[in-house]
Amino acid sequence: MKRGSLTVAGTGIKVPAHVTTEARICIENADEVLYLVADPIGGAWIEKTNPRSRTLHSLYEPGVDRADAYAAMVEDIMDRVRSGADVCAVFYGHPGVFVNPSHAAIERARAEGYNARMLPGISAEDCLFADLGIDPSDSGCQSYEATDFLARACAIDTSAALILWQVGVLGNFTYAPTGDISRVPLLVEYLERFYPAEHPAVCYEAALHPFVEPLIEEVRITDLAGATLSPMATIYVPPAVVRGLDGDVGRRLLASA
């Protein structure tokens, strides 16, 4: 019996425009393709590229804990790998960024002795940097999942940019296709501990299709609760202060040059 294998690939954000050549070849040649993408157009492209494809979206159920859905996806993927198939599991964006079942499936496959790998893809963060004209090396960049950020009361360096992901499902641990922004005022209250209420922020959502503009809404932090926040919304907060140089470290750095 042929021994199965697993390749996890990403579609990028715009499908198929962002699909890399490496990922496309993997999808085309896989014995089976299991996928979870953001919209029907992406799913239709995958199924056209390889008719031996099916969606994992059916494992989501409204009100069910997302962790349970992720565990079911991993088991579904591994069932096909164990059957001897060369499986390509395809996820929206970068398959290793905010994708729990991709990492879990690779870890499980390797633990059971199967070959497993991940191919990179274009992420929503890549699109954000391009669409907002941001170079994260200018001031540094902090990036958090919004619920985890708030629950852990993460400290903020206001001299660096801040990116908060999945704000549209803040505090919701179940599958919620329509989103839930009822807890955003808690986020605003926390951010105002660090930033002036009038400090700017950007509500951002990458465009899913070519020739479609991304959602970019500039607001004040105090007005975030009234902004347009879909389940896929991201908040970008620019630096509020300029970080000064450390005189002692700076002198030592220059002296060693």
C-alpha cells in the first residue's frame, strides 16, 4: 500500500491571483485536496484545478467551539493521509498564519511518521503593508490576535506600529459567520490606557478579488466601536511617539563598527 503524505498550502488572499506556482502544482498533482477558503470563488477555482477536492467548511457549525471544528479538520486530513493518499490541505492566505489546523495536522502527520511540509502564501499582513504603504522596519511592529491581546492585557510599545487581527470576532470562541463586535468597546477602553482617544487607527480588510478595492476606514481610537468591522477585520494603529536613541548603547554600537 502506498504511504500517504501531507502538503499544506496557502491560496494567498486573492484567488487565484495570489496562488504561487509551487502551491498550484501541489494542488494539481495531489491525490486529494481538502480546503478551507474565504469565499466560493476560491473554492470553485480549487475544485476546477483538481476535481478530487472537497471543502472542510462543512465541519464549521454556528455556536460550536472553533477548537472542536479545528480538531475535526485535522482528523479528516489525517484520515486521508493514513489511507495512503498524497494530500494537499489548502487554506486561505498564508497557511501558517492564524490557521490552527494546518500546524496541528503537520505535527500529527510527522509524529505518525508521514512526510509533511508547509508551503508559504501571501498573508493579509502582506496585503496590509502594501495597501497602507507601511514598512514595518521603520518603527517596528507588534502583531496580536485581538482576543488574546485583550485577555492577556498585553503591554503596548506606542513607539511601534500595532496590528490587531480578528477584531470582528473579539471574545467569541465559537464559529460566528456574521461576526460579533459587541466587545469592541472593551478594546477601545484598553487602548485608551496607552493612546490618546483622538489617536488615529485604520480598520482594514484586504480585497479578496482582483479589481476590488480593500476596505480602508480611518477612524479615531475612541470611535472604533462604531466603525465597519466584519469578521475578517483588522485594526492598524500607527506609532504615537518617536522612540529615542539610547546614548550608551548607541555609542558602544558605533564604536564596534
